[in-house]
Amino acid sequence: MTTSPGDGALGSVLGLERALESEQATAAHAETRIEQARQEAQALLVAARERAARRSEERKSSVIAAAEAEARAARGEADAAAARLRAKADAVEAAFVDAALALLLPAAKQEATCSSR
């Protein structure tokens, strides 16, 4: 069997068409894979942002709780210091009143003694 030059050309054209179809199919497949990869990347990004937001809220809650505990402790210490200061002031006031009465009462006793004479 002999091959004619037309069969060779026709074979070449058919080969080129098959190669073109294969290239188009490969390109379409590649585009599909690229789109899938983009969607996966987007989903990962959304999940990462959600995790970051949750962790941020947890840290914020933790910091607020620690600050509140510290504030309660400081308030307790301040209340205790104020109670000690009040007690000390009450003691000083009582001593002052006692001293003042000691100074005034003997004079009043003397006056009462002098006027009764």
C-alpha cells in the first residue's frame, strides 16, 4: 500500500486537531483545578479569620477578667486601709475627747467647789 502526499497532510491536520483538542481539555482541566484551589484558599482564609477572632475574644475576656480580679483585690486592700485609718482616727478622737474632758472637768469641779463655798 502506498501513501499519498494528501494522506500525510490529512494525517498531520488530524494530528494537529487532536493535539489542539487535548490542549484545550488540559487547559479546561487546569482552570477547574485553579478555581478549586482558589475556593479552598478562600475557605482556609475565612476559617483562619474566624479562629483569630475567637482567640482575640478569648484573650480579651481573659485580660478583662484578670483586670477585674486585680481591681477587686485593690479595692479590698483600699477598704482594709480605710478601715484601719478610721479605727486610728476614732482612737485619736477618743483620746482627744478624754484629754479635753480631763482638762475641762477639773476646772468645772473646782468652780463647783468654789461656788459652793
